[in-house]
Amino acid sequence: MANTSSLVFAGIAPHPPIMVPEVGREAIADVRNSIDAMAALTERVIASGAETVVLISPHAPLEPDAFVAFDGPQLYADFANFRAPTATVHAELDEELLKEITRAAAEAAFDVVRIRGDLDHGTAVPLYFLQRDGWHGRVVALGYSFLSNDDHLRFGNCIRAAVDRVGRPVAFIASGDLSHRLKPDAPAGYNPQAHLFDEEVVDAIRSNSMRSIANIDQELRRMAGECGYRSMLVAIGVAQGLESIWSRNLLVAARHLRPRSGRLRIAQRFSAGIGSPNLRQSPRSGRQIKFLTRLLPQAVPCPHSPARSSRPS
């Protein structure tokens, strides 16, 4: 069965700045698995034929009752806040796609507010690795809101509708990490039950039961001190309707899960064929959607209080 959607890839990417060599320096050895996974993710984005990548980050400036989008025409970020000002990312905004996302969101009674300024690190880190590892194209950079979980799922549906209206191959990447409370010395504080959140998310991805993530216990989520749950909700909404065929070519590259020790090592690559399982087939016929995630070898803290947005005047 061929996929008629222009969505050709969906993935979940980590975003600790320590992954960037200019930031982490010798400490990148601790996150080597995640760096390697971003190379694998990029390879699949390239193979999918995606001309544009849509990223959504938990660290973009927040609007309580609206989604945000970084305005263009050029998108930029550096890592000066992490003592690496020479490490930068640049990309051209996909203005056409952003306009369609805004239009589709308005039809569902959602606002998309354009904001100015440098990209946040939740966007910049995945984009850094996409570009370093060989993908080059236009970008739409989004941020989520304080709206309900169902609203984030529905916003994902809007993005998917916009992608299909534009009719060009597009990849969607949800930036996010899991629990930040796995270790006794965690800056976010330690919770001995936090690993249960991570396990539920990993099990849902392993079993291609993405709706299980949407239905996860919200008290458990809060207890875990997660970073990226709503990014994943939007990704689920974006890929809704394709879940039933994700399992056809499920590839588990490696598994090593020891959450109780405060270390989470898992590398899973999900290649769900829509049409042919050949990764290098033309994106214009029998397209594929792939879900790929690599969760960090260690929980690396990142800020949890993004600033309010700065709207264009």
C-alpha cells in the first residue's frame, strides 16, 4: 500500500548541548551513542528525500495559549550561552510551509505566533547534527504551548494537513529528552520512580503503540521531570493514521536498559515501510515514514523554563 502523504519521516531527537563537540569537548565521550544516533537519523532523513525539516522544541519561547514559530527569512543560532560562540547553525525558513501550517491551525482554532530571535538550543542541537551529517534544506522551527495534550495532538494533525497541501517531501522531528530525575545527584532532583516514565515511553515506541504515550499517567510524567513530552504528542499527531504499518520493518539496532542505575542506554531504529521497504526508493512514489529515536546514555539536564516569546512588532 503506497503512502500518498508528503510526510516522509518522523523522528525523536535529543538536544543536550553537550553533544555538540565545541560545547562538550572531551565530555562528548559520555554521549557518543546519541551522536552516532543523530548521524543515523540524518542518513534516514536524506534517504527519505525530505526537502524541508519541521522541528518542534520544548525550549522555544512560550505562549500559554498559542504555538510559536521562528520568523525568517533566515534562521540562526549559536552556542555562545554554552561557551562555544563559533558553533553555529543557519537555515532558510520554509515560508510557504509555515504559512500553510498557520492556515491549517487557524482552521482548527489554533494560533501560530511568529517570534524573532535566535533559535533555542532544543532546535539548534538537532539542526546542528542534521547539517553536520549532510542534510541541507529549508526549516520550520516551532514551539509548543500550555494548551491541553489533546490540543497538541490536534496541532500535529494540522501540521500534517499543511505538509500534504504543500505537496513536497517533509520530515518532522520532535526534540526532547526523557526524565531528568534518574540519579541521586541530578540537578532537577532525584525521584526513585522517575524511571517508570522512561520505561513506558520506550515500551510504547518498541511496540509501535504511540497512543500509549498520549495516554501516559500525567502524575508520573510530572514526577519524572521530563523534557519533550508535548513534542512527542505533536509528532504523534503529525504521523496519525500511519501507525498500523510502522511494524512491518521494525529494526531494533541495540538495546541496553538499566534505568534503576540512573543510566538509560537504548538505541532503536524504526523503519516502517509504506510501499517498498527500500530506504532509497523515490520519495515521490511509495513514500516511507520512519520513526527513529536514540535516548541519551545519561540524563543530561537542560533548562526547564523557556522565556516568554518576543513577538514581531
